[in-house]
Amino acid sequence: MSREKEIAQGIIKELGGKENVISITNCMTRLRVLVKDYDKVNREALGKIDGVIKVNEEGGELQVIVGPGLANKVESEASKILGGTKVGKAEEVKAAISAKNQTPFKLLLRRIASIFIPLIPGLIGGGLILGITNVATKFNWIADKNLLAMLSLLGSTIFTYMGIMVGMNTAKEFGGSPTIGGILAGIIYNPALANITIGGKALVVGRGGIISVLIAAAFASWLEKNIRKRMPNSIELLATPLLTILIAGFATLYVLQPLGGYIADGIGKAVTVAIAGKAGVFTGFILAGTFLPLVMTGLHQGLTPIHVQLIESTGVTILLPILAMAGAGQVGAALAVYVKTKSKQLKKIIEGSILVGILGIGEPLIYGVTLPLGRPFIGACIGGAFGGAFEALKVVGARGLGISGVPLAALIEPNKIIYYVLGLLISYTAGFIATYLLGFEDPVDEEIENSQPFTFNV
């Protein structure tokens, strides 16, 4: 039996058995699970499974953190045990979340995360290919223009057709037909849109971008469900999609896309003013300094549409490089712990997690080192804050989405790569100094072996 299958079996068992699981998906480092009865979940045993780093609960969603690489493999094995990819009906998911007193804001973030998490592998792969192509072009590493064109095609396709994918995922998340969600997204990006005038003004292809797609696809899903409920069975198969596309399509042209455009423009202006304006350094300091707690809850995925919208409207996201500094501050804090601690076990944990931290995956360091020790987590936040302030000062932008840390340098505007790297070094250094000065209560090896996680000492 493979280790991944063994972990998956243990997780499902402690979740109360496969009959208790409504849905199970994964992002880069964690499994995201909804269950029918939370009283049947053995959280203590779940956290002690070999391979499980931490178990969180956020608004009714259980997050089983297993680390990069392993999350996808464990989810695949879990899906086999559950009889295929286990995604619950919208009504079951809503009921499970409501049972845990989910707030509307957290529900919105969870839905957004569910829409964009399936796109992460494509965003990372495509983004890195684009980054490598940009660097190769800048330094003339590849002379073959045809090869450069092919690489650009491979890297940019995810961004070219992301609207369609988001439309389909949105409809699926809101209980509608994915195909209809994709059609609504296609309407927004269809070049034929430029031939249509409303109120004497030609419509703009792609106006509102991902924001418009989210609004239109969510509305279409709501409309489709309500039409289906009221439609006689004899004509439901024909009438429901016909009326849904007609009504939602015209609503998109006249109301939803313009609304999405205003919202998207507002987001773009707000972020630009906040980061590139006079108070940009302070804004960068606050954003990067408070980002790690958002990563802990898994709600950071809810920021993805903002990054995408900024890239669509301005060509770069100036928010991503700032937030990436939070992970760099964590690396600096972990290095300070490594220097000060006398615990051999803690040193081994850091040695096994520091590389993935440098490469942009912070959860192993968060849950294995800084957060359990308390003050080092604060040191990490401080380190990230200083780096974020520097990135905001230099208005560093990323041309695509991908893993943060060192790999993100490939996606930074070529003339500002040096500033991004300097920001990383600032965060490493500030996180190290802050943590070294704040100190921590050094755990003995027995504490680490007998407690997962070991005692918090703030």
C-alpha cells in the first residue's frame, strides 16, 4: 500500500467514514473537506495521522494540511475510496456550511476559493513558462523566434481562456450548468461584442473581465435553478437552457457586464492608489504584515480574482509581490529559530521545510515552526511587512500568477526583478532580526515528539 493511500484511508476514517464526507478537494498544500456531521470527526486523531501537519476549521470547512505535492496525491487516493471525485450537491454544501454559522463574507471567500483552486496548477505551469520565456527573451538566451512563439503560446493559453474556465467553475459552485456558465463568460469575451451598441455606445470586449464573469455566471446559475423548479417536466429539457441563456445573456449585456466593469475599475483604482500612491509604503507594510494569518485560514485564495483582474486591466498585479514578502519573512524567522534553538528535532523540522519555504510554500514552516513557538510567528509577520513596504515603494508588478518566493522572480517585470529580489532579502533579514530579538521558549525534543503541535508560547 502506498503512503498516500494509507494517509487517505486514515483521514477518511477519522472524518467519520466516507458516508460522512460531502465533498473533498485540494489546493497546493491542503485538503478542503465538508462533512455532514462534525460531531463524528475525530479531530485529535486526524491531527496525529502520519503525514498530516495540521487540521484547521474555517467557517464549516475542515482543512487538512499535508504539504506541497502530497495534497494532490492524497486527494486522488481519497477520491478513489469515495468512489470518484467527491463533490457534494450545492444544497448539501450549503447546509453543511450553514450548520457551522458561516458568515456571508466567509461564504463568499470560500466560494471564490473553490472556483479558482482547480485552476492553480494551470496558473502555476503557464505562469512559469511565461516567466521563463520573458527572461529568455530579455537576455537573448533563445534565438529561435518560432520556439519563443510556441513557449509564449503554451504559457499564455491559461490566461487567454481563463474567463471560460472561471465561468464554468462558477456555475458549478453555484449549482448551475457549467456549460451555461462558460457561455456567459464567452459572451463577455466574444469579439463580436464590439459590433453591438447600447445607448449609442459600442460594447467593450472583456469589460469587467473576471469580475463580470463571476457576476454573470452566478446570476445565470440562480436563474437556471429557479426556471427549472417552475418548468413542466415535458418541456423542461428544452425551455430551461433556452430561457436561461436568453434572459441571463441580455441581462449580461445591459446590466451585469457594465456593473462588473465599474467594480473592476474600482478595484484597479483602489489598489493602484493604495499601493502606488503617497501612502503606498505604509499600505505595503500592513498588507504583507497581516497576510500570514490569512494563509493560515486558507482564505488567501479569495484574492485570486483581484490578481487576475489587475493583470487583465493593467498588465501586472502589484499586489502579488507585496504579499509574497510574507512568506519570505517566515523563512527569515525560521532561520533565526534554527540558529537559536538547541532542539535537534526542531532543527530537523526546519531543515526539511526551509527549501519549500524559499520556493514559496509556507505552510510547513507556519505549522511546524513559527506558529507553535508563538513569537517567531510575529517575527515572520514583521519581516514580511518590511519587504512589503519596499515592494510597494518600488511598485513591483508580476505579469502572471504562480508560486511566490524565489520562483515568482521569473514573472516579475524584467526591469524590476532586482527590486523583487532585494525585497526578498529585506524580508529574510528583517524576519531573522525580529525573531532573534523577540526570542522564544525553546522546546525540548520530548515536547515536539509527544505533542503535535507543541505548546504555543507567545
